[in-house]
Amino acid sequence: MQLGMIGLGRMGADMARRLSKGGQQCIVFDVQPAAVQRLQQEGMVGASSLDDLVARLAKPRAVWLMVPAAVVDSTLEKLVPLLEPGDIVIDGGNSHYHDDIRRGGELGARKLHYVDVGTSGGVAGRERGYCLMIGGEKDIVKHLEPVFVALAPGVAAAQRTAGRQEDDSTAEQGFLHCGPQGAGHFVKMVHNGIEYGMMAAYAEGMNILHHANAGNQSREIDAETSPLRDPQFYRYDLNLGDIAEVWRRGSVISSWLLDLITGTLSRDGDLKDYAGRVSDSGEGRWTIDAAIDEGVPAPVLSAALFSRFTSRGEADFANRVLSAMRKDFGGHAEKSGSSTG
Amino acid sequence: MQLGMIGLGRMGADMARRLSKGGQQCIVFDVQPAAVQRLQQEGMVGASSLDDLVARLAKPRAVWLMVPAAVVDSTLEKLVPLLEPGDIVIDGGNSHYHDDIRRGGELGARKLHYVDVGTSGGVAGRERGYCLMIGGEKDIVKHLEPVFVALAPGVAAAQRTAGRQEDDSTAEQGFLHCGPQGAGHFVKMVHNGIEYGMMAAYAEGMNILHHANAGNQSREIDAETSPLRDPQFYRYDLNLGDIAEVWRRGSVISSWLLDLITGTLSRDGDLKDYAGRVSDSGEGRWTIDAAIDEGVPAPVLSAALFSRFTSRGEADFANRVLSAMRKDFGGHAEKSGSSTG
Amino acid sequence: MQLGMIGLGRMGADMARRLSKGGQQCIVFDVQPAAVQRLQQEGMVGASSLDDLVARLAKPRAVWLMVPAAVVDSTLEKLVPLLEPGDIVIDGGNSHYHDDIRRGGELGARKLHYVDVGTSGGVAGRERGYCLMIGGEKDIVKHLEPVFVALAPGVAAAQRTAGRQEDDSTAEQGFLHCGPQGAGHFVKMVHNGIEYGMMAAYAEGMNILHHANAGNQSREIDAETSPLRDPQFYRYDLNLGDIAEVWRRGSVISSWLLDLITGTLSRDGDLKDYAGRVSDSGEGRWTIDAAIDEGVPAPVLSAALFSRFTSRGEADFANRVLSAMRKDFGGHAEKSGSSTG
Amino acid sequence: MQLGMIGLGRMGADMARRLSKGGQQCIVFDVQPAAVQRLQQEGMVGASSLDDLVARLAKPRAVWLMVPAAVVDSTLEKLVPLLEPGDIVIDGGNSHYHDDIRRGGELGARKLHYVDVGTSGGVAGRERGYCLMIGGEKDIVKHLEPVFVALAPGVAAAQRTAGRQEDDSTAEQGFLHCGPQGAGHFVKMVHNGIEYGMMAAYAEGMNILHHANAGNQSREIDAETSPLRDPQFYRYDLNLGDIAEVWRRGSVISSWLLDLITGTLSRDGDLKDYAGRVSDSGEGRWTIDAAIDEGVPAPVLSAALFSRFTSRGEADFANRVLSAMRKDFGGHAEKSGSSTG
């Protein structure tokens, strides 16, 4: 079917390519003309403006937004007046599901349909396919199925799950209508929350392995520092690339994330190219917000989120409070060295 | 090659089967004669006692222990006097690596070789192969390679890692000599620590999804309980089996653990067969011990471990302290109902 | 000065008593006539309705709400139409500071003044005085100072802080104008977040002391359970009441919370009267929400909050997911007993 | 009574002074002659060597060690041969209670008595008195009571606990015989674990207050960064010194730690003199080790400990793993700026 794609950054452009390869017709637009031209050179139809995009689409139109969450509303402000009752807007970016519910209501008042799609897959998605979590009206989601089929990985991408009954769910194809508006981004949000937790689990474990030679380093003796009681237990120089590789086969913790990090660790076991300032794009935060609203404990997912904040220096003031307290009650001066037991 | 296998529980028996299928000769023994008989009926050679086992093995003997960690030392006490210099003992169970270092020294004093093997793979390992993390003397590990090859999944079990250089590491085959004695169980220990973290990440995420309909439940109003501020955001009835299934293809959080839980959630999305008392077999604890010794933070892995303790009621006294404090300063009586915001 | 007090529950009634004792005139009202009568018998002026309350107050009126957060808005709906420009409404309950900002705007549009007061002190406050954290317009807060002085503990309640400069802050008296509308409840919110963390610190520590005799209990040996490696280190039967008492003098962790729990632990070291279902009234949640919005890590405060959720059974589904996974990959059946290592 | 004091650092010298002032006779020794001379000038008897110290003490001798945990064993190696059956050695430093149990056994074999004393109070202890947690043989602890009385704060240091029965416990005086050897340092260890948790609770809360003006800072918009959804809620410039001060009177979170930090925050609300590298001297670690051994959850205390590790850069490698993963799956380049949402 025909689809207008707005936003041709890394994700949007690759999704347009996968859609085209999958036999769907994409009319593409971006505020950066160069991004449109690139895809035109690959054979897609480019639009010169939102008006032009809308004019080129057959009714009922289907327009997919793949823009930063922060500019979805301003884009809709310009796009919506151009649309007509029955047209469909799909937000495939990283919107907060609260915004989906609000936008769904606003567009619905104009007889426009709003569908939210949480999209996972990253840069590998173009080849591997995208996992799509969808919220919206049932018949509209059904109407868009050719698009989802083209974007999703398909059943063959993984072994069938033993014991799953034959049903009408599309989950095995890699896309799923999760529920009403907002449900797609809600499920994607929790997906990312889980992702943070898994990533942190690997990262903490790798860090423990990385320091398995701590017993080979000498430490000074003073009243503030407890010596490493048993240095003889920490004399291992481990090859993290090999360890990640061996875990990829047969172990309980094999995963796609592990596959990814194995290549990097194999090339540079010390990860010297990275400084360790870890960004977060919102979903991890919203996952904890949702857990708190629901009254559901999320100690692991929140610890993973807070580790990212801390990696960016956001615990600094708290740490200064701790050092000041130690000075005040114990006369402890801060140490300038790195290893203080 | 020839191997004596002591301990024919779930793991030991399946490993003997995989070894036999892989062309290795297993002489098997267990304190339960029935366990020996079962494997004899499958064509393996059974031993009637430790003496018998040792007598049937060609020198230098290789004996693999697959017994509970708590009985390794008592087994060695009986086995070691029967062995001769040059013989090899392999502990493939869940021993603490501190014990490996001690046992390695004790056996070394008798000119016996000790190899520790951390084994991952669970009940699926018989078909899928076992991921083996190995510690010990380099030439002894090399000598045992046919055994490891037979047990491990082999290169074909996963896609090759892009960018890994050709090297002499066996990691791609699913087994790895990690370092000197104890290194195998050290790496396996951290593996399990990571496993706890990943499992908790999925579990917490699933719990948040499970309660996504919290806004549909009414809550009483009182001075102690804050109402759910925005019930309209929590009206989703989600199908966890379908969601797990859709994540298996194309998503960033696809993994073997997810594959496993998908079948179960597809059959029973409420997991009514489980009470939620979660055991832990030691490695998760030791991982945190190691992190603390190394001075390395492990907030996610420790939160995962503590969640298991708590699931078994071990926070009860702490919670009573909290309730008592609330009573003392605020006059708050404990509520007997379940949902108190 | 004269003050209307709406809401004569535990906190409201005691505050009216302290105000009266401090020379302020309270006109009191509650939807429960019996609550009004009780204070009338103590000599205060009671109002039979909101209209009556408003009629009895001299202009500009000052009305203090001490009602559950969930009914503040419905109370304001009835109260506000009765008021006149220049009148002051004070919310002394546990409102979310977002609501203060909204209400401040709504009342401001009617030329009414809105002041938010976070109140700490609990049942002891009547004698000990209340710690008041105040948000609102500077001159209005100044106008209400006699009320705050009467409610607050006063300078003599604690030793002067060495090194604090003489300034015009009222902090030493136990009340503080923290900033514009919402600032009072914001600071009170974080106060409660800290309170959760401190309470959890004591509770976890007490739990560790409570189990210091773990080595005296026998545990079965099996493949799933790691034995307590060193039972000889856990043979202490500790008297928690005595330990809390000794910490009250000279130790770094002496505090008012410790004072409180000491009495209870001295009477019943096992806290048999409590079940350990710990409520939370909102501020702890909002503290974490704020931390997340600000991008500030709060691993300790969030762990404390989540422990409360968990104490009420809200982790149950997550735990069932863990048990199911363990069954799926390891064939581990759930144990029904309590101690599984 | 007479006491030999070995180790005249900050704590040891002040304790000798308090003992002298309390009418006890101290013979003092330190490996640094200048430290001995200082106390001699204050009127105490100095010893020129361990032999000299032992020679000057009446039998049965009582010798108090106040030296870094790391040198207790080497000190005992020299001291013990000089002692005679019936003599008493007290370790008042920060020893691990495992070492107490071992040393108690070793000294007991020589008919020497070993007493472990966990000491809290810091630099304020000289004036305020020390909180003493004691482990050892009952009659020996009783024999030393004059020493403990002189060091402890005494009953008057705090209000009596309502409802505590008259008993023979010395807890109200600020010292307590907790149990057999090791029990003193065990209780002190958990005390410090609680201290870490309380300090972190304040520090995290202060950090949230410190960033309450986050809405006043502009942030760039891009696909990786979620904007602060509601900047209008974060426009408070709070005075942390005043807030700490107001909490000291009447609030639930008043404590000695809060008293201490108030002075510092009042002088410098930004704590510019501190870098935020927070040391830890061992007990916090051992508390978590004990919790894990006992199978008791300690999510708050462990989070507090790990925050300290992280403040010293020990999470860096884990963070690099996270950044590498984000690059691998999402093509996300690390940001060099500080605020990435």
C-alpha cells in the first residue's frame, strides 16, 4: 500500500527502504531536503513540503511520523489541517504514551485516526526487520497490516515457540496490535525499561570480570581503608571478548545484546573508545513512572536508569554531601587518589 | 576419550548422554544404583562403587564430578585416595571458586590435576549443548579438549561474530579456558549474576505490563493513601504471551530467556501454577561478594538477588520494623487490605 | 491571629489545640459534627458549615485545610465561592506540589491567596511542635507568621547550629518560607522521601541483626541450595531493644526515628504485633518522580519505596515470572519451604 | 582502673583523654613517639615501647588497641608474647568480626582474654562520649565496666525511653555487652551499614532539592533526548542550609547527622570544597556480606555502598559497556555534553 513517511533520519530512512523493498510505495519527506534527495536517488518518490506530501497521497491517506518525540506536536500542528476525515496518522517514534492518548483524542475529534507504533530494532532493523508494538483502533490497525508485514521480521526470523496455539495473533510475524491508543508506546516503553535492565546486568557483570585482577594491585594501609582481605582470590586476567563469545552458545544468557557487544569487546576489551557517559532517551524514565503509578516495585529497572544518570555526573552533589558529612563527624578528609577501599 | 562421570542427577546424566553421543566413552557412577542402571540400559558402562569406577578407567584417569556443591568435598575425600599422580579431577558443578583454588592446591600436592568447569545450559543442554567455562592448567585443559568439544554446542550454534579475528580461542565452539584454577567457576559465577539481573529485568517489566489496567480498579480515599492521580493512563489489558512472542523477532531484548518464558506465558498469562518463592543456588550471592571485594558497584545484580530473598519472606522483619515506626510517629495502623497506594 | 481550620482528624485537631494554646484563635470545622463538638468542649469556636465558618472569620480571612489530599479539590470547590478577594487559603495536608501550582493559579485569578504548608511531626507534634515547610507569596507568608510561630517547635527545641550566621531566616524556629507556591510541599515531599530511606536503613539493619543467629539453624543439602558456608559466624542472639537503646547515645546514627523505635523494640523485640504490610501515602512516590524528571539518581530512596510496594505483595507476579523461568531453563520446581539458600 | 592504650591517632588520643578526665589511668603508647609526647604533656603516662607499656601495667593487665584494622594482627604478634595468663586485650578499632572470633580463639589458647569493642562517635566523641558495642566473656566485660562508663556518654545524654522497663542492661548509659566475641564489632558493623543508608538518604534528597531549578535550564532537542516534559514544575531555587536547619526541629528526619550537615550547608550550600569521592572503610561492605550470608535483603544499604564505589569511578568500565552497546544497536554516539535527558 501507499504510505507517506515524514522524518528521514537514521530510522525513518531505513524504514522507508525496507518498506520499498517489501513492495510498499513510500512518499518521503523531511525538513532537510538532502535527506529527501538521498531516497529519491534510491528510487523513492520525494515530497517538497507537507502540502506536497499530502497532495501526492491517495485517500484515505496514511502518514507515518518518524521524528524526534519533541517535535511530533509541532509537526502535527502543520500536518493535521491538511488532512481529511478518514486519514490516518501513525507515530512510529519514541512518544510518551500519554501524548498518544491526548493526540488520539484530538485527531479523533477531527475524524482522523491515530495509531501509535513502538519500534524496536535499531540500525540492524533495515536488514533484520523491526519489532512493532501497535496501539489504536482495531480496524485501522488491520487496514495498515501490509505496512507492518513489510517492516516486521516475519515468522522465519526465529524458531516457533513450542506449545503456542495456532491463533489469529500476528505476534509471530514480529508485529502486534497491543491495545487501544497508547498501548503500542506503552509496551515499547516497558520494552526499553527491560532493555536498560538487561544492558546494566551485562555491564555490571563485565565490570566485575574486568576487575578480577584486583588482588594484583597494591593498596596503602590506613585507618580509613580496609585492605582487600583475600587478594589471592582476585588474580585473574580475563579476556572479555572471548568470554562474551563463549556465552553466545549454549548459555542461559545468550541474547542479541550479547551478540552485539561480543564483536566490540573482541576488538577492544578495554573499550578505550568510550568515555562512559550514557544517554537515556526517555522510555526508561517513563517505565519507572508507570511502575510507581501502578504501585509495582521496579528495583532493578530503576537501578539501571539511575546508573545512567550517575554516569553523567548527576550524583555529584549527593556525593559532596556524603564527603562533607564524613568530614563533619569523622574528620575524614577526602582522598584525591582513586582507590580507597 | 574416556571419562568417569560421578553424579547422575539431571545434569550429570544428560551430560553423560551427550558425551556418549559425541563419541566419548563414559563410565558412570552415582550413590543411587538406580541412576547408574538407567544409563547402563542406554548402553553406558556403569560402576558399582568409586573403587570400581577408578579401576575401570585407563591412566591418566579423568573423573568428572557432577554433584551438589555441598558434597564435593566429601566425595573428594573418598575419591582422591584412590587416584594416582597424573590423574585429573574435573568439578563441573556449581562450586564456589574459592573452593577450586583450595582444592587445586590440595590435589596438586598429591600430583593430581584439578580442573573447574562452570556449566551453563540447563535441561536444554543435552540437545543444545553446554556452554563451558574452564579453569585449570593449560596443558591439562588441552588434554581434555575432546570432552569439551563433545559437550559444547559447536560453532554452528550461532552466527559468527562479525569482526572477530581468526584466533586460537575455542570460544566460538562454546567452551573456553578462562584462566588458572577457579577461573572457570569465577566466570560462571558472574554469568549467573548476570542471569539474575536479566531475569529480574524481564520479570519487573512483565509485572508493569500485568498491572497496566490498574486504573480500572477503584481505590478507597483516606488520609494515608494517595489516589492514583491519572487512572485514565492505566486501562490496558495486555496479552503477555503475545507481547513476549512479538519481542522475540527484531527487538533489542530478544534472548534465549525470552524464548523460554514466551511458551509459558502463552499457555498461562497469569502464571497461576507458580507461587513466586524464588530460590537461589549461590552464584548470585558470590557475584555480589566478589563485586564488594573488588570495590565494583553492582546495584542491578544485587537488587535482583535481594528480590529473590524477599520473595521468600526474608524481608518480613524489616517490614515489621517499618510498620512499627509508622505507628510510633504517625499513629498509622497497619492496613489489612491489599492495596494501600 | 484568627484562623479557620477545616479538617479535624488526628492532625487537624491537634494543630488547632496547639494554635489555641499558643494564643491564636481557631474557628474549627469538620464534615463530622462530633469532631467539631470535641474541640468546642475544649473551648474552641466551632462552625456548623463552611458558610458558617466563613461568616465567623474576620477579613481578610485565613482558612487552613487539613484534609486528605484526595478531597482538597472538592473542598475548595465549595469553599472558594464563599471567599472574597484578599482571603487566604492554606493547604497544610499532603498535597502534591503540582496541585499547589495549579490551585495557586486558579485562586490567584480570583484574587485569593494560596499558601502550601508541608507539615512534619506526626502525633508527637502537638507537644513537640510541627516542622513547617511553606510555599507562597512572600508578604502573605509573612502575614501568617503568628500562626507558624505557634505551630512550630521554636528555637529552644534543639541546640543552635555552630557557625550559622545571624540572618533573617526563621528556619531555627522550625518553620521556613521555602519559595513560591508549591515549594513548601516540594520540600516536604523530599523530606518524606528521605524519611523512607532512613526508615529502610534502620529496618534493613535490624533485619540483619535479627538473623545474626542464622548459623544455628540447619539447612538441607541439595543441588539448588548453597549451604551457609560459615555457620560459625552467625551464632549471635542479639537483643534489638538494647541495641537500639545504646545507639541513642553517642552514636552517629542517633535520631528521632531511632528514639521512637527503641521503645517498641524494647517492649517486643520480635514485633509480633505487626504483619509488615507497609503503606505509603504518596510523597515517597512523588520524590522519585521528581528525581527522574530532574535526571538525578535516587537509588536508595527508590529502593526504600519499592520495598514498601513489595511488602504489600506487589512483586508477586514478577516473582512468578522468575519461578517460571527457572522451571523452564533449569527444570527447577518451586520449593514450598521457607529457607532455600 | 588502669588501662594501656596502644594507638594514639585521632580516635585513640581522644579516648585516652576522655578516660583520664573520667578518672581512669591511661598508660599510652604509639609507634610515633611524638604522639606519646603530646599526651605526656597533658599529664598521661607514656610508654617508650610495647615492653615498657606491659611492664608499667598492673596485673591482670588491660590493653586497648586503637590502631588501623590492617595492623591489629601485626601488633598482636608483638604484644601477645609479652602478656601473661589472665591479661585482657581489647580491640576498639574497626576490625572485621571474623577476625575477632579467630583472635579470641588464639588468645584464649594462651589463657588471654579478648574483648572487641565497636566504637561510634567520631571526633565529637571526646566531648559527647562514645557509643560502645561490646563482645566478649561476660565477667571480663563486667570487669572492664569502669572503662566503659568513662568512655560512654551516660544516661543524661538523651531522654529516657518511655516504656523501657528497669533492667540490668547498661544500654541507657551508652555501652552494651552485645554477646560473645565478635558481637561488638558485628553490631558496630551493622551500625555503620545503617549509617551509610541514612547518609545516602540525606544526600539523595539534598541532590533532588539542589536540582529543583532544572526547569530553568534549556536543553537541546534531538532524537536521543526526551525533553523535560514539564519545566514549570522545576523552578525552585532552594536554600539547602535553611532547609536542613528547619528539619532539625519537629520533623521526622531530625538526627545527629542532620545536625552536622546543617552547619556545613549553611556556610556553603554548594559544597564547593568537596569533590565527591567518597571513601568507605569496610563495615558497609561487611554488612552486605553478612546480609547475603544470612539470606536477608538489603537493597537500601547496598545501594548506598555502591553509590560510594561509583563516586570513585569504579563504574566506569560498566558505563563504557553501556555506551558501546548503545552504539552497536542504535548507532548512538556518546555525547560529550553533560545533560542528555
